[in-house]
Amino acid sequence: MAAGVACAAALAALTAVPAQAHGPEHRAPHWELKDSGTPDVRFRGLSAVSRTTAWVSGTQGTVLRTTDGGATWRNVSPPGAEELQFRDIEAFDARRAVVLAIGEGEASRVYRTEDGGATWTESFRNTDARAFYDCLTFLDHRNGLAMSDPVDGKFRILSTNDGGRSWKVLPSDGMPAALEGEAGFAASGQCLVSSGPKDVWLATGGAAHARVLHSSDRGLTWTATETPIPAGDPAKGVFALAFRDRTHGLAVGGDYRADQASPQAGALTGDGGRTWQPAATSPPAYRSGVAWLPHSRTAALAVGPTGTDLTTDGGRTWRTVDTGSYDTVDCTPDLGCWAAGEKGRVARLES
């Protein structure tokens, strides 16, 4: 009960953060950097298990794990993976995790551990030179999906029903045709997300329109909907999604080039992604990660290289609460919100 009260108090404090910074006598909830010991690694993969346990993955085949709230990090990288980029990781607990390496052809791989990263098993290696896997999601401890950029004009979906031990490519009959130039963004591990036992959403960009595809049958059939987030360029589109249930979702993105503006970088849906509305006040710049705060129907965080934004009205309006660089964000029911990004940056939300 005490932990629940503390979490509720911290959440209330965060959502009450004013636009101007607090004085030193009362510091608002904020990101507290945790020394990962890896300043040359960029972490775009993040899976928060709790306030004490989290996994991050990134460049140079790096996977780290903490079980003490970020005070110490154990390098649990799969051996021989130094040339791989682990852009997405999904952890079930402190011992079991599945990590996705992205890239063309055999660079796209999936590894699985059951002993906290002491040993890893390669459970999938892409052998199709046309495929490029971007993101991974699990609906429960057994059922998961991964997505590849279009092959033969359609996004390719990979499926597991045994917790990532084995994988198979799903039939493409139920997948609508991709637009010319359309692809996913392996920027934060959030271009493929799920909520509940069957619902999955896929974010796209690069084409004339930035779209969100939705499946309500674990990836067998899909519908596609345009979003108001600008596209029309390989660098533009929807980079991340977050759904707090099967109907209420957020999309963030923009143009990842630092010298380009990103108007209308946020959108929201209240009907499971059938329609999307632009945020009335969007994040002020490109954002690559987004997560709902636990125990709240209206609060969420969005992150990107230029800062963190907070919404307290379900994504209608956003305001910047931190200017540090992060690529991805994830939260747990005990308010274990974590963020990760370039130069080995990992942080936890502190009150």
C-alpha cells in the first residue's frame, strides 16, 4: 500500500509540473542520469520491468541490464554480436528477454535469454536480402511479432507463439499494399506496439502519407489509416506509438534531421487507430519515443534528441519539461519510468 501511495504522489507531482522550473527548495520530478559506463553506445532499445530492473540495447551489439535501479549495470551482450545494432528489446522480467538486431539481410536477427543475459540463443536470422526488420513487440509472454520494411510491396510480419524461441513469417494476404517509399523507423523500438492479447499497431513514414496500420488478430489481417503527422520524405513520418488500452493511442514523429522543423509532431486516437487527430499543441520538435504514465488516463511522456515533453490531457497538448537527449522511453506500473539514448545515456524518473 505504501508503495502505491508513493507512486500516486509522484505521478501527481509530475503532472503538476509548471512550465517554469521549480526552485532548488522544491525540485519537480525529473530525469536522473544513471551511469551506464558505455559513453560510446547509443541505446534505442529499452524495456523497463520495474523501478529497479530495466534492460537497454544499442549499437556495437550492446545489451545492459540493471536490477538495482540503475546504480550498477551489467554488460550482458551476446558474444560475437559487436557488429550488430540492437534497436529493440522486450523483457519479461529480470531473467528473460528478447532482443532484435536490425539491418538488411542477415543483419536482422533475434536473440533470446532465460538467465539474465548470461547466455543467449539466436532464434531467428533473416535470410531474405530484401527484408529489413525494425521493431518487435510481445502481446504476452508467449505471443510476439516483429515487422520488416515492405517485401514484394507489403510489410512483412514475423510471429512467435513460444516466447521467442521460434519464429515464422506470416502470410501477407491480410496486409494492405505499402505506399511508394513507405517504411518503418527503427528509432526507439516503438514502431510496432501492442495492447491486450490481440491488438497490434505499426507506424510508418517515408511515403506521401504517414500511416498507422492496425491488426486485431495478432498480425494476420491489417487496416491502414493516414495520420496528420507530415511525411513525403524518407526522413519524415510516425516514429513511435503508445496505446494505454485497445482504443486510446498516441503517435509522435516528425523529421529526424536536426536542421529540419517538425510541425505537427504529435497525434492521438480514441478509436483504436481508425482515425487520428493532430495535437492542438504538438511537441516542438522531432520525437522518437512515447509512453503513457501508469495509473493515469491522460498523462504521457514523449522524448527525442532535443528534449522530453509531457501531456496531461491525453495528447492534445504537450509542453517541454526537460531538454536532455533521449531516443526511447518506457514506464512500468510502479512508476518505473526510464529513458535511454545517445552517448550511453540512461535515466530514471525521480521525484
